Amino acid sequence: MTVITIRQPGYFPHMGFFKKIQSVDIFVFLDDAQFEKNDWDNRNKIKTMNGDMWLTVPILHKFGQKLNQVKIANNENWAEKHKKSIKMNYEKSDFFKDYWEDIDKILTKKWENLIDLNYDLINYFLIKLGITTKVVKSSELNIKKTGSERLLDICKKLSTNTYLSGELGKNYLNEEIFAEAKINIKYEKFQHPNYKQLGETFQPNMSIMDLLFNEGSKSKKILKDSKNY
């Protein structure tokens, strides 16, 4: 059985995103999907002593743009603001120093395209988490269809027989066409584990940085032991 999953490469993704990659044989970055404002493509959350806060990359958005066409609005000093917020909220965590220099270097680069920034961050975290899943970009597959047919054609193109969908896929996937193509659909149900965090109240679904800064090399086992079904 070869399992595939498909998802947009977001900014500083949370733990469930990386569990999804870890759970399959092939992960497809849906880089040519239409960009959706106020989604996860250009923002994510970090934990603060008062709850959580958004880190949002400002973009030059044009209606109908694909994700891999979106430019960053570099007239705003967003990178320095993000670095300041991350450092202020995490520099007292046990393993902050193990990762901060690398993350700081990535954010300091002069990025033009949002997706290149996201790729660089995601690839860094994949290495640190020991995830070796094969990664493919949907833009390289030359798929013309949309919706469920697009997802199905990606599965066919990569010769996979099982598609791992997010829970919300139950609301929109055309299960019938997958059944006709003899491709199974599995729906994930990520069970977010608790781990050591700064502060008294545990906040789930923070950026993957939160796990690494607080648990260091133990993050690999915590992620591996978490449940996705």
C-alpha cells in the first residue's frame, strides 16, 4: 500500500502538518492552488504568556493568484518583528539556542516569493524531526483538473492506492470517483499530544517551533508517538 497526502506549504506549520507528512509515503505540496487570504499559507501562531499570537507575513495579493505566484510585501519590516516576537516568547525555553540561530538565518534572508520562504522553513523542520518522506510539488505534475478530480489525478499520476485526507475532506470529497479508480480514502484525526510548554496552560496547535524549543531532540519521539487516525 502506497499512501499519499496533499496540502499547501504553510508558514511555520503546526505539529499536525508534520504528522501528516510523517504518516505517508509521498507528500505533495499543493503549491499551485489558489491563494486564500486569512488562511495558513502566510501565517501561524506561537505561544505567549497570555495565550497565543499570530505571526503573519504581509503579501502583495491579487485576486485569483496561485500560491506559488504570491509575492511578499517587503516594504514592511515583518521579518524583524517576527524574530523579535519569537525570541521574546521562547528565549527562556530549554532548547531555544539549539534552533534559533538557524531559524534566524532563514528569516533574515531577502525573500521575494512566499512559497520559497515556506519551503525553506518546512525543509529545515523536516530535517530536525527526522522525517524522510518523499516530497513532490503539484506544479510539477501538470494536472489541469480541479476539486476532487484534481486530487484523484495526482494520486493516479504518482501511482498511489491510498489517499490520506484531512477530517474536513468528508465535507467535499467525491468519494465515488475514488472508489471507481480503486483508490482508498483514509481520513485523519490528529490527536494532539501534550508536551512541556512555557506557562501554566497548554496551548495546542502552535507552530512546530513551540515543540522543538521546549522538547528539543525528544520532539522526534513525541511526534512519532502521536496518533493520526
